[in-house]
Amino acid sequence: MAVVTDHSTSEPRDVTHGDDHDHPTDQTFWKVGIFLAALTAIEVSTYWWSPDRDNLDHPNLGIDSRITAASLIIMMTIKFITVAMYFMHLKYESKILRRVFFSGLILAVAVYLATLSSFVFWNNSGTDEFQYAPRAKVIPPPPTEPPPITKPGHSG
Amino acid sequence: MIDLATAPAEIVHDDHGTHDEHEAHATVTGISNEKLAMWVFLGSECLLFGGLISTYMLYKNRPGAFEVRDAAEGALTGTSAKVSALFDIPFTSVSSFILLASSLTMVFAVTAAKRNDFEKLRLWLGATAALGATFVGGQMYEFTTFVREGATFSSNVSTSAFYALTGFHGAHVMIGVIMLLSTVALTFRARTPKAESVEIVGLYWHFVDVVWILIFTVIYLIK
């Protein structure tokens, strides 16, 4: 019996597959793997870029921790997209799947960022009021009764 | 008799049981129902892990004191607070490389399945499962070390959030290992698994890797 291809469909071709019909070769996967490993190595190296507040003896290059954090987020995003596009095959899949995946992802990230904002995550992250459990109220001691007033000349 | 002009292509295979990777699916999207179901499931998993990551971010600097013990001597060394103070970045980095490598072996397994090369399929699936199991072993070692140092699940809200997040991820890796080993077992049967079935297992595995990319950066590396 022969393999049957579905010629009866009237759908445009790019609905069934992405516009790139060249499927990746093993060499492509090796290149992507090496790229991801190199990016992970750079990510790990950022541990020694900035000082660590938890460990003051931690050797570092003295780079501002905000720059380190921004670099990490960029590298993380690149790694995420690379794995999704090549290893999860989104680059070679239907366009509709790619659109649904990325639009849903962006929406989800936006919702979580909004939620974190509602918890005042960004503004007060360094203050005691937000970061630590509320302190116990200090209850003042009950007022002591004043000593009785004694009139002069009435003693004895 | 099957009408070849109108029959869905996916139900008709040649006598050798080969599966064309360009096989058209008789669905509106052109994606098989099984694969679409996995993508929808992964979408719901995104929300689960998004919630767990957000929870950790909210509570990571909100400690109640727990007693940090010297792992070797068991003596109290203070009442430090954050679970992040216990992280061993070089060790976790090696674990991350192992999980990343398992994604690479998984794509080779999918490629082998599409070529109907079952010897290589078993080899790559086995390698992926072994790497995944190594990762889980590393995570169990990390948890054991943390508990010995005094940070248990119920020590404070930040340790609870940490264990919930990384524990859920570890459980997902463990389930993935079981799925991989089950697929290897299926290849020994007379009716071998379809290439798409291996691809769907691969989607799950890559998702687990992608989640670790987020966790490793957000939880371990960003100070």
C-alpha cells in the first residue's frame, strides 16, 4: 500500500507547515547546543561580576548588580527562545502554533508582572515594612496610679 | 474500501510502518490533536510555574529566622535568614549543563525516530533519561545539604517557596524520565511508537529544560 498524501484539502500550504520547509540537520542541532552551552557559561560567570550581599568575602569584578541582572534576563530570554524555536521545533511548525504560543506567553508574563506590581514588589523590595514580617506592636505599660495627695497639717 | 482521494492521510501507512514526517493532518490547524493537546498542557504548566516563580520572588527576602548549622560539625553558626545564602552556584551550574545536554540528546532521539533508526532512538532516549536522572540526583543532594544546614520546608516562607518551586520542577523531570523509559520499552514491541509520539515526549522534555533556564537565572543567579 502506498503512502497517501492529502491532496483533497483546500488549505493554504503554510497553515500545515511553517514557511521554512528545510528541516534542521544534526549539524544545526550541534551548533544550537554549543551556542546554548556558551551562553550558559557566560550566565554562570555573572556570579562573579557583582558583589553578593549575603557573602561579603565573595570575589567579584565590582560591576553594578543592575547591569548584571539586566544581562542575565537578556541571556535567559535568548536561551528560552532558542530552545523553543529549534529544539521544540516551533521554527518549523505551523505559524498559528507559533503565534498562539508567543502571544499567550507575552500575555502570561504581563499578568504576572502586573500581579507583582500589585504586591508593590518593585518599589518597596528593600524596606523592612514589605520584606519582613510585621513587627509586634509595642504595648505601653498600664499607667500607674498617682500617689495619694496628702494635705499638710493633717498628719497624725 | 478506502477512498484514497478523501481519506485522512494520517490513518494510512505503508506496509513497512514508516511515518512520513510531512504527514498532513486532517485538522483545522494542520497539527495533530495529540500534539496540540501537549501544547495546551504545556501552556497550563507555564501558568503553574509562573505562579511558583512569582511566589518565590515575593518571599525570597522575607525570612523568619532559621538556625544555620555547620554541615560538618552540626554546630549552630548563626541565625541567617535567606535560603539563597546556602546556594552552591558551581554545583547547580553543572546540573544546569547536564539538563541542557539532555535537551540536545532528546532532539537526536526525535531525529532518529523520524528516520526509523530504532537502535539510535533507544541510545539517545536512554542517554536523555540518564542525564535527567543525574539532574534529579543532584537536586536531591542539594535538598539534603540544605536540610542538614537547617533550612527545611517549614523553616520560613522563603524556604517553603523555594522547595515548592524546585520540588515541582524536580517532580516534572522525574515524570519525564519515566516517559522516556516507557518510550524505550515501547520500541521493543512489534508495533513501534510513531515518530510523532517521540516528538510529543520531546516537547515535554524541552519544556522542563526551558523552565529550568528560567529558574536557574531568576532564582539562583540574579542576586
